[in-house]
Amino acid sequence: MADLRVAVDVGGTFTDICVFDESTQTMRVTKVPSTPDNPMEAVLNGVKRANIDLSQVELFSHGTTVATNALITRRFPKSAMVTTKGFRDVIEIRDGTKDDLWDAYSDVSGPYIRRRDRFEVTERVDYAGNIVTELDEDEARKLGRLLKKRGADTVAVCFVNSYANAANEIRMREILSEELPGASISTSAEVLPEIFEHNRFNTTVANAVLGPLVSGYVEQLDSNLTEDGYAGELLLLHSGGGSMTSEMVKRFPVRLAASGIAAGAIAAQHVAEQCGHANAVGLDMGGTSTDISLIADGELRETNEWEVEYGHPIVFPSIEVLTIGAGGGSLAHIDIAGSLRNGPQSAGAAPGPVCYRRGGDQPTNTDANLALNRLGTDLADGEMTLDRESARAAIKEKIADPLGLDVDSAAESIAQVANANMADAVRLVSIRRGLDPRDFALIAFGGAGALHGADVARELNIPTVIVPPSPGVTSALGCLLVDIQHDLSQMFTGVADSADGETVEQHFRELELEGRDRLRHEKVAEEDSVFERGISMRYHGQWRSLQVKMGSGPNALREAVQLFHEEHEKQYAFRQDDTPVEIYQLHLKALGKTPKPTFKPTPVSSKDPGEPLEVRDVYFDGQWHSTPVYQRENLPSGAAFIGPAILNQIDSTTVIPPNSSAVIDEWFNIRIALTAETTEPALSAANNSTQNGL
């Protein structure tokens, strides 16, 4: 009987593998170096490295950076766009904004499809969905033949107002399918049936350019897994915090554009819940970047508009994650003004930090932590041996000597700059929204998160830091905690007070029919299908809308309006109960429930841990501290430390800084309580955790 669940998360530096055995309720983890030129190679290497018998795997879930990397590098297949006559340049005109308003020399990067590959046809639909001009089919066929001569592999069809009536787009797709057999064709009405032409066009264009690349990747990976014995569906994590089967990914590849970063946020939410914290900040510090997520009142924040590159919006629901260039491989350097900087450039997987001895010559955060003895010389469960002397030599040459510092001070300065960058990022997701970090716990994970978490928390006066088991592969765990999910939407404008509730209900039923069809296509049983409604509203005269939950029944709309007033006050600190509320859009989450791991507390030794593995000198706050090193799983439940101490485990070393205390509770979590003038110790009791704690 297949009872293994496997999750693989591809990062910029390492690929993480998490294997959960349902029969024994045990988990094992491993990681292998990522292979940027061929990410699939790292996935298959990880499966081999973990000794996984794919015939015994019930579920294989995968978070991938294939789509994200393609949008960043712009290595696209031959692509074309077909649009209504007169609207060829919508995606180039954009909305007229720029990332840095005050930099006259900075401009937004060009569209994903060049102007020479964007074509117009005669057709027109008005705002109400009436066909003003039928599609000129002769012109459409002539264009199809031209695109065939040009060797177009994928086409985006983006007609004006097609969200209101998709007839012309559908006919254009039929003609192109006849003239371009085998080509990937995306229509804006199918990808994103919403108002605002730039957003809809650009999301469709991104879907089109990713189509052949993502389809080829998932087809090959699916084939390789099947050949090796896997009989189930390959599930891929998407930006909204759910998963899709490989067949559905081929239709909506743009949904994978934030696949990797969503996994860590989901895992952080799970860890926070198991440890009894409704408010938490996830600090996922990997090899290339740090992803910051926010859990408030037990819920992850979501956004409906985001981008991989500024000016190119992707309008699909996505877990809100702030990514900055601060990872273990982030390069330390001195700028032209003589100041020490850290990132965003990264050494990546190749050549990697100097201490990897793979050709890197610029010091990184990993080199700094190694030079300070905060990090041991064994990495990735002993797969790699780090060279401390090379790290110190590079820091001396590149940073210490130019700044007139000794190596120890220079290395600590590198770490401090990284900590400051991460603390600023946490402020952006919390203080800027009126949330006090002191009311939150910090969940530090990722290959380097546990090394920096306590210092970031101290900077922000966050009282509690939680380090989950095997923090280096926690993101992979997130891939095991999600359901199949589709996010559907439909425009519906009108004043809430005068809207016909039965009409609104009918539109939701239509969305549910589409949701059921998609879930059936992904082989989800009817009893495992769940539908969650939402509705976007705004006050009369507002431009931006706010989405709230929507129930069913005769009072659902009135209750949604009341909820809108409450949520508007939370978000913007005011409400206007006497102002008419307008309905803007209807939303539906179609969920297909998948098996989840049922965690049990990991046994912790009750024996005296005896002598530490070693006693190591570690540099903190300008001086060296004699520090015992313990193997984490050998420590008894409730073991407490007053820093510094180092707790070794796979992929990451948890360092407890001076003037802090830590406890290992029975749920196999490290809780670090920081002590400072403005911070009271806050250690949560282990027994307050829920039954299925980590």
C-alpha cells in the first residue's frame, strides 16, 4: 500500500525533499544542490538521494521556480499577441507608473512580447458585452498563416471587453488552432475574465509565453516519475497557496510564477498554529533570498495583483510574500561611497560562497557566519564540508582591510547589515500596516533563518522566536499541507442595496459549475470538493475594492455588506456606513481536498544529554563566547539554556545569542525568549500546543 507523501521544493541554491510516512507518522528530510540550468535534474537527484521508492508514494507535491526564472531571464519561445485593432500597445503604455518615481534614468522593462510580434484584427465588443463588430474571419485566417510562417509556438489572444462577451476571442482561438496546429493559445477571457485591459492583457501574455516552457517541464517530470513507479497525480504548488495537476498547469502556467515562495508561507502558518500563535511573521532565509510572510489572526495575507517585474502585473490571487535579496549566498561588498552593503546579488548555487571552494571569491553571509563560528563546517547533513579559513581570507581581503577592521568585526558587520535589511522588510509588512511586531512571534526557518532569527527579533523587539524542526527544509513541508485549488472570478457591478440576491446567487452557481468541471478534470471526487465564496466591494466613488467572504442564503448579501464595513475599518481605519456600497466582482475558490500528514509529537529523549558534542568559541557582540554544542534530538523535553548555545540539526545550526534563553519543548520546537530593556521574556508552554503539534 502506498503510504508515502513526498514534497520537493526547488530553491535558488538548494532543492529540499521532505518525505512523510503515514504508516509510522515519521518524517525524513534531505537536500541537494539546485541545478539552475535544468531544475528537473535536482528534483530527480533529490528523489534518488532520499532513497524514495516511488511505487510506495501516494502523493508527490512540487514547488518550482521554472515559471519565475523564465519571467526573470525572459528566455521565452517564439510568441505572438493578437488584439483588437487600435490596442496593440496597451501592454507597453501600461499604467504610466514606475518603480522609482524620482529616478529619471530608470525605466520599466519592456513587455514580454515585442511590438513586432503583436498583431491587430478587426473586431469590437462594447462595455456591456454587445458585439459591435464581428470578427473578420478572413483577416484572422490570413494572420494565422502569417504566424505559422513566423514559427510562433504560443499566442495570446487579448480582445477589448472580452470579459463581458468572449465570443470573438473564442472564434479567434478556433481559427488559430486550425492554422497553427500544436501551438499553445491563451485567451484573456479564459485566463482572467476581469476589467482593466492592461492587467488582463499582461496576465494573458505571461500565461502564453510560459505555456510551452512549463508544459514541457511538467510533462517530462511527470513521465520520469511514472517510469520510476509513481502512479498518482503530480501536484504543483501555485501562487494562491493551493496545488494544480500537471494537466491544469498546462492551461494556466502563469499560476506557477510564485510557486516556490508560497510553500514557505504555508509552512510558517502551520508551525504558528501548532505552537499556539495566531500572529506570526515567517522569516524564510534561504541561499539566495529571504521571503517574509505575515500571519494575522491565523490567516495569511493575500493579494490579487503582483508582479515578478515591476510594470507587468499578474492578477491572480497570491499569498502576499515580500522577497528581498538577503540569503546565505548574498554577496557582501563595498559600494562606491565606501559603505558596506549586503546583497541583493547572490553567489547562488554556482559558484556559491567562498567556503564552498567552488570558485567563489566574494564573501557572503554564509562565509561571515562560518568565520564567526556560528556555523559548523558540515552542511547539508554532512554532504558538504565548508572551509573556514577560505571564508576568513576572503572577508579580510574584500571587506576588513578596505574598511580598516579586523576579520571578526568585519564578519559581524556583514551579518548585521543582513539583519538590518531583514528587519526593514518585516517593518514593511507589519508596522506600515499598523501592526505592532511585538504582538507577533517570529518563525525562523530556511537554511540560514535560524542563524539570523534571534538578531532580527531583537532589532524589532519581537519577544519570541520559533525554530521548527529541520528548518532548512520547512518550505518543502508546505507543499504537503495544501489542497488542489482554483480561483475563479466574474465581474458583477451594481449597488448592493438594490442588487437582486437571486441574480447574485445565480452567478455564483455558474462559477461553481465551472469549478466542479475543473475539479472533475483533475479527478477530484464530489465529496472532496469544497467551494468558498467571496465578493469584492467598494464605497461609491472609490476605485479600489476590498474582498470579503460571502455566504449563501437570503441574507448573504446584507451580511457581506456589514462585513465589508468592518474589514474596511480594519484595513484603512475608517468606515462610512451611510455611503452606498457597490459590488465590483464575485470570487470563488474551488478546493479539492487532498490527504494531509497527521503529525504526532516527535519523541524527545528524557535522558541526560551528558557532555556536549563540542565546546566552540562563537563571536557575538564584539567578543568570543565559549559555547556548548548539543545534538537537538538528544536533549530532554524542557531542556533550557541561557545563551549562547548551539543546537545542531540538519541544514541549520540554531544559535542562542547572549542574554537570551531557549527551551526545547516536547513538540520538538526551539523557543527562544529574548531579554532586553523593552522586551519581556515570553516562553510559551509546550502543553499549550495543539494535539497534532510538530
